[in-house]
Amino acid sequence: MVKLKKQVFLLFLLVASLVLNAFFVWEKYEKKTFPASNILTANVLRIIDGDTFDIEGETKARLAGAQAPEYPHGCLGLKAKERLEELILGKKVKIEKVGKDNFGRQLGFVWGERAFCG
């Protein structure tokens, strides 16, 4: 009987721990949003390669966290560029700005008309 009570108590502690951890993780990441001032809406004018493109205002932008092959060099460089063209070329996109890279390009997470692009 004592062993059963001990197992029930340990199970209760495990469930309570999981619930509390889930709550605190949710609280931490729920508030991780960027302010509206960090959202940029622009038309895509030209695709440079699979992760870099030009937008209105003579600005170059790059997909945050993406590393596509360089065009025209590298394996699949042309395919990467063509796919990004299909997704966003000539379309209005929303860019959640996260900073600038070493070349002064705007880094951000990009949403096209219907999908998250990177």
C-alpha cells in the first residue's frame, strides 16, 4: 500500500512539474513578438539569389536564417532563385525586421501573400 501511495505521489509531482513548465514556457514565448514598427510592407522588385532580393526604396533584403546557394555559382543556385521568384517577385510582402547584416541588407522573416517564405 505504501509503495502505491509513493507511486501516485511521484506521478502527481511529474504531472504538476510538466504543467508548470508548460505554463512558464508559454508565458516566456507568448510575449516574444516584434513591435508593429518592426514590420515593413513593400513590393519585391528583383530577386538576386535564393535568399536576397530588392524591395521598394532601393533597399536590399535578406531572409533571416536562410542560407541559399549563391546564384549563378553553387549547386542548385538557379533553382533557389527561381523558387523565391515564384513566391514573392512582383508581390507585396511583409518583412518582420530583425536587424542588418554585414553588407547593410535588411534581415527579416518574410511573409508572401499566402505563406511564410523564410
